[in-house]
Amino acid sequence: MQNTRSTFSILFYINTGKAKKSGKCPIVGRISVDGESTAFSTGMDIFPSEWDAHSGLAVGKSKESFIINKKIENCKAEIEKYYRDMLGNKSFVTSMMLKNALRGIGTNQNTVMQEFSLFLEEKKKSIDIRISENTYIQYCKGYRHLKDFLKDKLQVDDIPFGKVDIALIEDYACYLKVELKMAARSVHSYMAPFRTTVKRAFNKGLLRQDPFFDYTHEKIIDKRRYLSGEELEKLMKSCLKRASTNFIRDMFLFSTFTGLSYSDLKNLQFNHFQQQADGSRWIVLNRKKTGTASYIPLLDIPLQIIDKYRNTKFSGTDGYVFRIKTKEDLNIQLKKIAKAAGIDETLTFHMSRHSFATSVCLTNGVPVESLSQMMGHLSIKTTQIYAKVTRIKLNEDMTNLEKRIEGKYQLSGS
């Protein structure tokens, strides 16, 4: 049997080197694909005189010969079916894969959306352990976008992994960007779970090579929005009439001076506070988003805020420090607060974390390694993004350098 992508053949023979006491020899099958062969036992024996090596079948009209030939034909038909199915689903086949399929190993190969579903099931179990619920929701959105793409563009609900190639990957990325009008960052976030799904299939042997190897996503230009030192001063000095509005402003400032995200601030408990031998107080917790540890020394501003709202209607219960509304409610109020403070920025709660990294820490000389520990980043590369954002510290460092080397070097002829 010949195929444009591989050579394939099945041969049956008797192994005369392992003749039994009765004189019968075992009948062995050999599968060959692209020059590589794998032998397998059929579990049948026959006398050499009753075997035709040319046809690979038993000779004679006995009932035993008929049963042997019938089993050989069934076995051959089964292997040929596995071969066709694997070519359709995977686009590649090996002799060992066919042997395993004959033994019932690896015959239930998952398609793309099936494997994606398994990926989602595993991730669901790790919510609040390795990933946040928001991350899981993003993965589910990625699943729906891919399913819609297959339906709209290919008119199918699912595809075998053999159909996933660089052309399909780039078509899907284009679909997200052009038809769904997504920014580069959103395209990347929805391509990521699809890429992981394909990588899992590759590791399981469902693909010969990773089709994402040649794929390069559009470069994402990171722009971290944060408040400058001057804007922070305006926010802190702003006069707000309502106690609830003041509380929201203070929660923003608490995160600005601790680097806590909304979810970590909402879940902040008094048992996260630790007092060191020198008397300083720290927040020590595992970030909800990544599970990594954060070690944050408490500055004077957040300590004041803790004392300010202790035993008030804004204090939390059951050990929680604060009672905080939803992020959506906070962001609506923060826009009004920014306007009252004379800040032109569209204020969102997550800007407090960015402001902590830039205006509070890096601008004031905190090393990026220390900042990475406080922010609980998985990689210091994430923290280094903030170092690219702020130019104030760079200007300060070069001014100090200029003072240190003043008069030290002299250009000849000057």
C-alpha cells in the first residue's frame, strides 16, 4: 500500500527459529512505514508445510487454515484502517504507533477542541491554587473564540491535530485581530491557551512537530499607566466630602504604597501582617493571581490607613482588614475622584500597583530585584518592564554620575 506521505506495508511470515516441540512455528506480522519495521505476534502457530511464504497465508482447505487466513485478513484490515485514520488525524504514522493501536494503545486520539476541553478541566481544578478565576475565565473565552473561528471559517465544530499548521494558526490570529478587532495584547492572551493545547498534544505524541515553532506573535508594546509623584500629591490632598469616597481614595493609596492588586487587597487579612525583630511591620502573602510570595514592608501611609479604618463600617469581618466593593464600582468612583483632584488621567484601580512600582519604588532608588520580591512577580523580566517606563530615575542617576565624574576626565585639546 502506497501513500504520498509515507510507504506502508504489512507482511506475515513464520518464525522457524522458534519452532515448538509439536513442530509448529509462530506466525509473526511485520509493519513497515518509511523503511522502519516493527514485528508483532499474532498468537497463531502453523506447520511450515502448511504455510505459503509468497502470499503470507496458510495453504490447504482445512478448517484450521481457513481460521488462520481469516484472522490474518482481519488483522491486516484493522491495521490499514488505523493507518488511514492516523494519516487523517495526525498527518504522520510510525510502525510502532500502528503496533500500539493494534494492541489497543493510543487509539482514542483527541481532536483540538477535545484536548482544549481537557485543558480547561485541569485548569478549573487549579483555581486559587496556581491560577486565578479571572485567568480561567480568559481561557474559557479563548476556547469559545477558537470554536467560533472553526465554525465561521472552516464550517466545522472540531478538527484533528493533523490539520493544525502555521497557516491555520496565522489565520486564527488574523481572525482575532481583524474580525474581532482585538489589540495585540488580547490576541496574544487568546492565542496562549490554544498554543498550550497544541503543545500538550505534541507532548502526547499526537503531533510530529509543534506547528507553533514558526509562529511569532505581534510585538506587544507595554505601556504601564501610573501616577507621577505630583499627581499622587494632588490625590492625597484632595478634599472629598463623602466618607465612602474618601475610603475608595485611601484604598487606592494603600495599594499605591504596598503594590497590592485589587484581589490581594480584598483578601488581605490581619494574619498577613508580620512584625520583624527591628519592630518593622510587613505584609507577607501569596499572590492570588500567580501563587508566588510577596514580602512588603509597610510604609507610614498604609499604616495610617489601617489605623484610620480600624473598627469602622469600612473594616472587614472574620479577620479581613477592609470591606471593599467590586473593582467595577471602585473604577467608576476613581474617575470622579481623579476629576475632583485635578488629575487628567482616567484613573483605574490597577494603576495604583503600577504607581507603586514606578513613582514610589524605582524613582526613589529601590532595586528592581527588591521590587520583584514585593510585587510577587514570577519572573524579574516582568518587573523590568516598569524600569523601561520611568525616565525620572534614569535622569537622576545620570545627574549623579555627572557630579561624580566632573573634572575626572579631560578631552585633549580642550
